[in-house]
Amino acid sequence: MNGLLAIIFLDMKRFWLDRVRLFAGLLQPLLYLFVLGGGIGASSVQGGAFYRSFIFPGVVCLAMLFTATFAAIVIVFDRQVGFFKAVLVSPVSRTAIGVGKVISGAMQAMVQGLILLLFAPLAGVSLSFFSVLETVVAMALVAMTFSAIGVALASRFRSTTVFPIMTNAVLLPMFFLSGAMFPLDRAPAWMKKLAHLDPVAYGVDLMRQALLGQTSAFFPLWLDVLVLVAATCLLSWAAVRVFARGEETGLGATQFPWRR
């Protein structure tokens, strides 16, 4: 437990010292919400104000997704400078390292999500005490899943140049297929099928149910929770398994011919 807390404390301290990343991370979601939402909403049959409220849960998920996954870049950076090898040879178990990285990334994503929640009234989303409570719980589960995605990806990279490129190549399709910017029930059939394989879609749907009510749901609530919990456990297990191999065996990264 002490090792787990040490991993979380170290990453959160880095996050706090890099406050520029905290505020810069808010720029993209706010552009989506007010610029893209205002532009598309003006010509949408749903109406401008309603469209902004509809995409607001997806915008929160967008901020959390990129914050959580890019928080895992410290794994790649630490491996590049040799610090991660020292972490692996410490008395801390590999499971504690992996879980600690997932929790710290989720906490960073939660900070971004809670800040964006303050913009809910400007997006036309009404908040009550119970809806805020439901949203925070949903946000915690979604953040854990998104962080697990980042840690699972980062565990297999050594280059801080390649990791952001490959992460964007994975995350952007997942985000656009999630229904964050449009109703999935009106999407083409092939897109609906792909959305069923996308964990981000379940995160967006869960956040939308928490903020806008179950009438806006595409998936059942139990399915959202089940998929997110299963994805978090599976991805965390995959990352821990790579960490367990150790640095001398390449952490699985050398198995990829495109690694740099």
C-alpha cells in the first residue's frame, strides 16, 4: 500500500508542478463546446442550445480521455531516462506500479472533468445535488477506464515522439465513434456496430445518463458499468503483465517493428 501511494503521490506532484498542462488541456474541449457546438448547433435540427447541452457530456469525456492517456507519457519518459528501471527494481510490486499509474492518471482526468463541470450552466445543462453526485461517480469510473487505456498503451513504448502519434491514431477514432458529437441512434448501422466495441462510447453514454437523464441513453446503464469495469480490469492487467517482464526483456516493446 505504501508503494502504491508513493506512485500516486509522485505522479500527482508532477501534475501539480506542470500547471500549464492543466489549463492548456481545457482549451480543446472548450473549443468543441462553444465554437464547434455553437456553429453546428446553429444549423442543427436539434437547435443550438440543446446541441451544446447534448455534446457537453462528450466534451467532458474528451478532456478526461486525453488527460488520462497523456498522463501515462511519464512512463515512456521515465523509461527513456532510465528512471523507470529504478522503479521496477524497487520493493514495490509490479501490480502496485500498474494500479498506481492507472489511479494517478484517473485522478488527473478527474481534475479536468470537475473544472469543466463548472461550465455546465453555460452549456444549458441543469445540475442538482443528486445529478452532480451521480456525475462524479460516473466520472470516476470513466476516468479509471480512460487511464487504463493510456497505461496499457504507454507500457509498450519507449519513445516520447512515437507515443503521442500512436495514441492520437487510437484515441481519435474511438472518440468520434463514441457518439460524443452526435446521437448514436441516428448513426449508420455500421457505426452503431463499431460503437458497441468502443469503450469510450460506453463512457460517453454513462456520463450522458448522469448529466441529462436516462432518456438520452443508447446503452442500458448496467451495460455501461459492466463494460467500463471489465475494460479497466483487462487493460490494467495487460499493463501489469508487461511491467512484470522487466526492462531487461524490453517490456514487450521490442516486439513491435514500428517502435522507435
